[in-house]
Amino acid sequence: MWEALEQMPWVQTLSGTGWMYASVSVVHYFSIFICIGTIVILDLRILGLTARGQTATQLADQLSPWTWTFLALALVSGFLEFATGAGDYVQTWPFRVKMLVILAAIALTIIVRSNVPRWDRLPQMPASAKVLAAASLVLWIGSILAGTEIAALTGLG
């Protein structure tokens, strides 16, 4: 199935046209930068380290459109990059680890974002919120590290 994806004409065009693949890569990295950056800002606010002049809910409401838009762009552009070598990628453990870490990070981001209004109504940010925000930071940093290590560990990418 994955090798069939690689052989699709649009994937062949993408992988065989340098400027197209490079453009997708630029979109992917830029999207990751914006998406994870907005998540980090909110996590740091929950930890009490930044943006103390506004509530976490206000900050989350400002950042959410950016977070989800650029997450969607990162997922689409990541899939396009994956499609060019899908058969090879799915067989490697670093790629699988990266996917698991990203799924866990997205799930935790959803949990954190959905609880921010409730946490903001409390007299102070609960310790559980801070633990979740810290775990989110660790997972997102882990996703970046896992992604950058795929090439080094497998020769792919």
C-alpha cells in the first residue's frame, strides 16, 4: 500500500521536481515553527512564566486559530513529504516513534486547551495543569528531536 502511494503520478512529480519538494519542506518547517511556538507560549503561560498580563483563556483564544491552522498545514505538508518515501519510512522505528510522539502531543494539546477556561476560574493554576503543560512541552520538543533524527538514524529524508 505504501509503495503504491510512492508510485502515484502526483507523488512522482513531487519527488522528482526539486523546487516542489523544497517548497513543501519550507511550508512544513514554517508550519511546525508557528504551531509549536503558539503551543509553547500557552504552556509557558500555564506554568506562569510568560504573558502574565492576560489570562490563559485570553491567550488561548488569541493563539488557537494560529495553532490549529498551522497544525493542519504541518500535517498536510508532512504527509506530502512522507508520501515520497512512504514504503521506506513506515518500516523504520524512528519514524514510528515520531508519529507516536506527535499523536501524544496533539492529544495533550487538545486536553490542555479544552481545560484552560476551567483552570482560569480557579484562584490559582492547579499543579495538574502545570504538569500537563510541562508534559506538552516535553512531547513537542521530543517530536522535533525525533523528526530531526530520522535522517541521521536511517539515512532517509
